[in-house]
Amino acid sequence: MKTVLKILFVIFLLWMIAGAYLLNIEHPKAQVVMGLGVLYMSFILMPLFIYYRYKDGKYKKYVMNSDKDKKKAED
């Protein structure tokens, strides 16, 4: 999964570089390329990254638990 994320990130970077180049030469489809790149990042790359990063429950120490808060308030 880690290598897949690296490959997808490199694809995203190349896509954005190509979009920036097209914007620079004022190609008519440059805005479409950049927009598709942003959609690719937001709907493919980021969900996969978030799943990979938090699949083992490493986030649990950062989640606020109301039961623990109530016990601390009582003490």
C-alpha cells in the first residue's frame, strides 16, 4: 500500500506540473487538466492515504473520550 501511495503521489505531481505548464502556455484545456488533478487528489489519493495511515487505530490516543473526561472532572 505504501508503494501504491508513492506512485499515486508521483502521478499527481506530474499531473500538476503538466497542468501548470499548460497554464503557462495558455492552452485552452489547462483549467480542465488542473481541475481533474484536484479531483484526483481529493477523491482518490487522500482517501487512500487516510485509510492507510489510520487503519491500525493509531488515532485512538487523539480522540476525546467523554467517559475519561467525566472521571477527570469528578476527581
